[in-house]
Amino acid sequence: MSDLEAPPGREGQHHGDWQYGIYLRGLTGETPEHPTALDELERRAAEALGPEPRGYVWGGAGTGDTMRANLEAFRRWRLVPRMLRDISRRSLHTTVLGTEMPAPVLLAPIGVQTIVHPEGELAAARGAAEVGLPVVASTASDRSLEQIAEAGGDAPRWYQLYWPKDDAITESLVRRAEAAGYGALVVTLDTVELAWRPYDLQHGYLPFLQGTGIAQFTSDPAFRAALERPPEEDLPAAVGHWAQVINKVVTWDDLAGLRELTSLPILLKGILHPDDARKAQRRGIDGVIVSNHGGRQVDGAIAALDALPGIAEAVGDDIAVLFDSGIRSGADVVKALALGADAVLLGRPYLWGMALDGAAGVETVLRMLLAELDLTLALCGYARPAEVSRDAVV
């Protein structure tokens, strides 16, 4: 049975049917190689990594209060299933800012993925491509944006921009993203300073200072032009220059220049206040991503899910509203859709799959998420994401 083949007697093919392949293989004594329970998957992934990368992936700002708040916010909202609705023919397909995707799910931009698996961002792109989901490639990647695009093949992709202080590098990165087929720009706003992260500090571990996660820069012509010797010959000098040009302090006035630079849709990531969403809307920004960086930047910040309804109400249907920070299950995706998100970004869980099995592990995590999303929607009485409304949760 193929991954989406329906068993006898079932109508159509749905992502949720992936589970029946597992049950049928169980008849011959074959059980899944990796845990299907996310908490067990997380535990095994943590065991597979050394203390430094484990602390980097699992750690957050300060006491970890914001990370806990993100998860607790989802538990406060409860789904309200509806009965006697025709869900025999279903589809998770959606379109966000011109990007068609098989489900309202993207892979969140996560940097330095090679600390989890040698293939890093290439594994993420390949795993996502197997199910057709978009990857949002990070400026902090350990692979160039062209290499990530090649690994993802025909799957859709967006590019996340950490805005450099050097305008020539900014323009170069944007032009490279356009040329490599990225469908949107995601400007991350909440990391102009690195938060106090006790786990990383305890290990004295910042992989960028070792030259990990700066490939977008070391592969960039504008960045390389400012170096006396190429990074291949003098990596410490390249790291030093990277530290000088990374993360411009961006203000609202800067957005006009980026808007003039590209025709790609622009999204602002890290929005938590309705007024900021309205300002983005007034300045011609195409979308916002409601996010607190997975709890990695401000200890004690509002849970991203708690911020979502107010932001969705503030901008209405005029711009796209996406969400990340705390997605752990298909049920979580449904709750975010009900509270106003057009799509969600999945973060840490796909790294857990990567830690265990590279691209295949990423694919497995995504198939599990899509199966649970499909089944949860169906069991709540919805045939497609667009049908989910505020009355789906209490």
C-alpha cells in the first residue's frame, strides 16, 4: 500500500490513510522504526545528540517560561467536534500568498541544522519535498540557499532573511533568493540581540563562532568582496566580518526600501501585538507570522497562540496571518487555524526526526503530522482547512 492509498471500502485518498499502512504491516509483525508518539520521539532524539547541540535545540530564553507558555496555551483551548457532516472527500490543500501547498504547514526556518545531522538543511528540504511541503530556508543555514533549493527540487520554498547591516549583502541575498525560485521573503524581527540562553552559556556554545551556520554569507559575492582572503583560506576572518554585518536594527521606515527591492511577497515574523500587525498592513506588507521564536528570545513573553486571535481580528483578510511557536500535533494545527491562522510553521519536531534519521526522519514526522491533521479535521466535521472557524474551539 502506498503512503496515501486508501484501504478497501474507504472513499478517496487522504493523508490520514497513512496510518492504515502501519496497521497492515503490523499483520506481518513489522512495527514503525521510529516512535509514533511525539513525546517518545523527542526523548529518543535528545538521547541521540551531544550536550551542546541538545542544549541549543531544546533550550530557550531565561527560565524557559515562554516555551512552557506556548505549550500550555494549546492545552487551554479545546476542540468542539461537529457531527453528521460529509467528510468522505477531503483535502488539506491550500494556497498562501500565491504558494500552493498540500497542507497549511511549512517548515519553520531553523539555523545551524548540521549540529543535528550532517546533511542539515538539505535533509530538511529533501524530507519536506517528499510530501510537498514548503521549507522556509534560514539565513543562518549551514548550506547555501541554492543548495537548499536544489535539494528541495520542485517543492515550494520561502527564504527567511536576517537583515544584514550591509545593504549590498541584503540586495545580493534577495536577488539570489529570487533567482533560486523562493516564493516569498520572511523577515525575522525578534533577534536583533541574542537572548540570555543559559544552556548555551553553560557550554560556552555558539556554533556561528565556529563558522557553522554562516554559509549564506560565505557563499555570497557581496560578502566575499569585503574579505581580504576567501573564507576557505581564512575562516576566522570571515566569522569576524559576519559578526560585524549580521542583524541590522530594522525600523518601520526600512520596510519601504525592501518593498522596492523585490516583488516577492514579504512577511514579518515575530509579530505579537495587534498594532504591529496593523502597521505592517498599512506599509504594504503581505503577511505576518505570529511568533515568539519558540520561546528562545524573550523569557516571560506572551504565548504566541494567545496573541493570535487579536492579530487575526486586527488585520482581517487583508494580509496573510501565519503562526509558529508550540505546534506539536495535528490538533494544534486545527486550533491555530480556528484562531485565525492561514497556515502554521512547524519547528523543533522536524529536527527530532532529523536527529534520528536525517531526511527520512523529517519525512516521517511530517507524514505523522499530516495524518493527524487530516484525521482531526475529519473527526471534528471539516473536509478542508478553510471550513475551520472560531466556533471550532472553546
